[in-house]
Amino acid sequence: MSDAVPCVRAIAYAFPDGTATVRELAARGALESSPATLEAFGFGRVHVAERETPYELALAAASRLLREHDVDPESVGLLIYGGAPAAVAFAPASGASAAAAAGAGTMERFRYPVTRLQYDLGLGGATTFALDQLACTTLLGAVRVARALCLSEGIERALCVASEFFPASAGREAIFNCTSDAACAVLVERGGERNRVVGAHTVTKGYYWDPEAMRDEVVASYFPTARHAIHRTLDAAGWGPADVDWVMPHNVSARSWEILLRLAALPNARLWTDNIARRGHTLAGDNFINLSDAIACGAVTPGQRVLLFAYGFGAQWTGLALEA
Amino acid sequence: MTAVRERPAYLVTGATGLLGAAVVERLLRPSPAPRLFLLVRDPSRWRALAAARVMDVGAAVPVAGDLTRPGLGLDADARATLAREVTGVLHLAADTVFSRPLDESRAVNRDGTARLLDLADSWPGARRFAYVSTAFVAGRRTGRVAEEAADGADGWVNGYEQAKWEAERLVRASRREWVVLRPSTVVCDDARGGVSQPNAVHRALRLYHGGLAAMMPGTDESSLDVVTADYVADAVAALAFRDDLAGETLHLCAGDRALPLGELLDETYALWARDAAWRRKGIARPALTDAATYALFEQAVEETGDARLRTVTRSLSHFIPQLALPKRFDTANADRALGYRAPDPREYWGRLVEGLLESGWRGETGSGTRGAEGFIGCAQGGPPHRDVTTIEANAVTERPRPVPPASGHPRLQRPAKKDLFTDEMLAWLNARYAPPGVTIGAGTPLFKDRLIDSIRILELIAWTERATGRVVEDAQIRMDNFATVARIAETFAADAADAAPEKEEARVALR
């Protein structure tokens, strides 16, 4: 049955054209922390949408995936969308707040990005649904669900798309993490030789559902729970700590990753950090954007064992184990 | 009947502490009992304590004095009486605040000991000098720790350990016949697990239970050496003046029965998990890690944590690194001298944990004079007139140091006006802590009504510091200063109001 193990067949992403350094963001009043603090944590530049809409970026990422990896749209049996909700998905970042207010109680709320994506991409054979409330773990959650449905329902190809913007008025910082607007698409496919998804584990702790009110408790619980989730992911994959070659992080502060890796005790693992400085943290799918770049530059090679891990407010700790 | 002058006469320091009082009780049990002179800063406090413990107030003679003053601050009569009468000294007093800077810790622990030794040298009949030290003079040393002089080569975790080590050296170099008694960490009154005086260990447990601390240096095999107060008191009373122990060092420790950290955490978290409401929160068992990683975590909290979290982490930082320095205290000398061992912590740790939960983390109002109020009552250095001759063994009266306002968080830009401060604090307290149907007013007694406890007080202090832009000084952290919102405003915002321009811009939402 090994040939039936779902794999990550393809990844594509899209960022808005605009960028800003943390110092420029600070000058605009878009940060809570000093730029020096964020730079010390590894952040340099992020992508900031102005004219683009979340939907446009989602469509761009998914279209690119289909095009560059020569995927027949009709072969996709499942489309999962996560990220910006219907009320703001079609509004440019600069008008997101007004769009959200206007769309709250009207038929606007039923203009779903996931079904529009299905149509615009020509995925005539795909059923759809959307994921919500998983924050930075949305795309990991989508892949986890897609993997399960590929196995249980015999779906051959599932396209997972996440697109997340920060409203222009909301600033760019989420508890010492500097954020980019972005979209990312991942194609999960039954069988395949590369990037086989061999394990997944998620821990959900609703006690921490209000991250502002529980800020200190969230910080305190982050590390031990993350270590637990990582180790359970390895267990699910049948790996030992020494088996991990690469960790594809969510792009939160490099300092926190230094602590977590020491805690997790993965003696042979390298952390892919190249994107923290140049892209910052996206809610749409850091782990897969990093994986895509790491494969593209030859850092991750076939057969290597890759751990993807992210934490999402709410609170979710999710790990995914891939054999590259 | 033995003539008065034939009975030995001991000078005891630290008698008003929980442990000191218990030792005095034991010293007075034999018949005939030795004569006791008790060096205390405030004799009336000793009399109140003796009455509270149903002791014969006249059985011991309190002598007004102060370890931090030249000649212990004794008057001429007291000096002459002690010189004439004393046949032995039992030095229990210590400043056990771990976070104290070294120089400040030395003031009582080293320099106070030096003054006492100097004086005892001038007393012709004072043959024995018994010094109650701490097992943690071993500092950063790991492995087996023998009952002998510590070389200090590995350094120390805090100023308390070092100052006590320095004091031990003075004692060993003195001309008097000495004995050194080294308790480890006192965690409860006796093997029933009751806690009269909550200390740093109990507060640390509270933080872990509340999910505010989740990292811990150490390994599953690291051990936490804890003892009961009654064991230490029995041992000190029994050993301090034994002739055959001159020049001996004895560890009053659990020794090889000390609880491995993994076992301790397993039992503790299993007991907490019996509570379905706590279990539902999913609070993680702390991640054990090496000292370097824990230091990184502390650094990260310093850089990113909210004021409350920084306060919590700092409060742990002065003693918790010991957990990453596994050591095993040899107890052969003490066990042989006593003829018995310290109680096995496995016998009482569970009861201790359960008792803390049942008492709402306040411990018990036991025979001690304080501690029932928890954080404010004892953690801030005891009652308003703290007696520096009070010993709490290693039951540390630790309090998190206040911190400046957190960067990146809302705060008042200038000192708060009192009324504004009161309004803002009430809004915050009511939103955060008022039970359903209850409205906290300016005169609502916060502690009496159990609206504020030993954890929430940290938030209250942090909020106050953010609101006023000022650090709340140690000396200001007393229960009466935080009794009501009105009192808090009076104490911390009133003088600030004088300097504050009356501008509405001072109103900034505080979470």
C-alpha cells in the first residue's frame, strides 16, 4: 500500500507586490515592538498588499501550481480553501474593514471564495469546503484533512489553498512576529515518490482560545506543548528524533525556534530560516513556502525526512512529517 | 533541682522564625531545660509568638538586638549578662531572600555571623557555636556533596548561597568549638504535609499549576531535596550542643531519598489532574531542559514577555537553576548522629500538594506567626517590622522583583491621576476578576473577599506599574497597601497625581 500514501506533489505561492522593511513599518506605526527587537528576532522585510485582494492571490497561487506542474484541473477531486473569509476575500487590503462591515448581514456572505476558485480554476470534478479558525496552521490542517480524505474516499488529487491578509489598519505584528500577506497552494496526491506525508499530529487546547487575554499563558504553554506535538508527529511517522533532517518552520521569531529545537532534541535536524528575514511570517502557509524554496534551491534532497510544524492562535499545535 | 547557674545557657538567634520558634520549643522540653536567651529585634514579637504557640513566655529571655548593628546593638546590661551567662550559641537567623544582591545578602548572613562570632569570642563560657547553614552552600556543584567544608569552586546560583558559604568559612575559622548543620529545602511543617509558611517552592508550584510557568531546568533524574520543618527543628535541637559533634558538618537532608524531578512532576500533575476543571485546561507538564536552554527562554521572556510573565520568570530564576545542577547530599553523619533519617518525601509530597490546593494556595494557619496570607503575608519579607534575625531555613521568602512597564504595551504616558487610576483599575478588575453578580468597588476588600490571591497580586502590581510608570518598591508591597482599590490609588497614584498634568490624554486603555 506504500504507493497509496498521499504526498505533497506540488507547491506554489503568491505574494503581493508591495514590500516594507520593519523600519519602514515602524515609521508607519504598524508595529508594536521596536524595529530593533524584530530585527533581533530575524525579521527584515515583509510583503504588504494594497491593491490586491486575498482572492486574487489565492487564484494566482493555485493557477501557478496547476500551470507549472502541468496538472489537469479536471483531475482534482477536492478543493479545500482556508484563510480570509468571504466578507473580505474579494476586497483589497485597504478596504478590508469596510468590506467586512458591509458584508456581515447580507447576501455578500454567501459569495464564497472556495466555489469561485473551483469555477475560475476549472476544477469541475472537485467538491469543495473551507477551513476556518486554524490561524497559522490552516494549510497544515487542510493538508491533514486532504490526506485523510485521499485515503478514506479514494480521492486522487486534492488542492489546498490558503490566503491570508492582515487588514491595513491592523498593523503588521502579531506578538513579536512580523507578518506578510500571502497565498499558498498545495497539491496533495495519492501515491507518488516525493514528499510523502507519513505522519501528522495536532494538539488543540481551547483553554487558550482568547490569545489576548491569555497572552502569558499562551507563551508559557507554547514550548512544552510544541515539543509534545512534535514528538507525537514523529511517533506517527515511526521516526526517532535523530531521523529528522530538516525542520520547515512557521516563520516566527528565530529565538523561539532556537529554544524549541533545543527542547525537542532533534540532533540531526537543520532549520530552514532563509525566509524569516526576507518574507516574514505568513498566516497562509510558511511551512510549505519554505519547503518549496528549500527544494528549489537543492537544500532538501530526495529521501530526506522533513518535519513541518506550526502553532496557530486558538490554539493549535500541528506537525506534519514528510519524506522528501 | 538543678541550680540555675549549673544549667547551660544558650543564645539563640532567629527565634521568631517558624523554624527558630520550633527549635526553641524543643530546647525547652527537657527538664531541667537549658536557659535560653533569644536575640530578637523586637522582644514583644517574641512574647506574642510564644503566647500564640502556647509556650511559657517566661521560659526564655528575649534580648533586643540586631545582627546588622555593631555589637549586635546590645545595650550594656544585655552585653554583660550574655558575657557572664552564655555557654553556647545557636545561630539560626538568616536573610533567605534568594533574589537579594550579594552585598545585601551578606549584611545579615555573613556580616551578622561575623559580629556574633566576635561577640561570642569575648564570652569566656561560650564554648560551642552551632551554625545553621544551608545544604546549598554547595552552589553549582553537581554529584555527591559530602558533609564537609565546601570549596566554593563551582560558584553559586544566588547571593544567598554564597553569603551562607562565606559565613560557614567564618564559623569554621573561629576559635570556638563549632558544629555546622545544613538543612536542604523546608517544604512543609511535618510529614502530614501541612504548610504554615508558604515559600518559594509553593509559589513556584502555584505558577506551574496556573499555567504561567511551563519550562523547568533539569532532567527526570535531577532530584529535589526537601525536608519537613519538624525534622529540621528536631535535628537542630538535638545536635546543636552535643559534645561529640564538635567540628562536624551534618546534612539535614532527604539525601538519597530525595525525589527525582520526573517522579515529583508526575505525582504533582497527576494530583492536579484529579480536578476535572483543571484537567480541561490542558496545562502542559513543564518541559525539562538544560540550563542553557532555560536561560534562552528567560532571555526571550525578558525581550518579549508581558510584565506579568517577566515577573513570574524572574521570581523563579533565583533558585530554579539549582534543578539543572543535580546533586545528592550525603547524610551519613547526620543519620548516624540522630539515629534516624529525614522523612521520605514520598510519604508527604502528595499530601503537601493536596493541602495547597485545598487551602487555595494559602497553606495552613499553623503554629507559625504568619504565612496564612500567602504572598503578601510572608513573601514580601514578613510583617511590616521584619525581623532580620528570623530564619526560615531555606523556606525562602522570595518575591518577584517589580519591573518597569513592558515595552510595546499600552501604558499611561505620564503619572496617573488618582481618580482616573481608580476608575481604570476598577474597570480592569471587574472585567478580569469579578465573579458573576459581583461588582468590585473602590472600597471592596480585595484579599478578604478572595478576589486577589498570590498570583493575581502579580498582575495587580504589574498593572499598577504600567499605570503609574513607576516601579513598586519592595517595601511598598504589603497587604495593607493593596487591601482595596482606594488604598492602592492612595498609595501609588496619589503623589503621582500631583505631578500629572490634568489632561485627558493620560487615559489609555489598559488591559
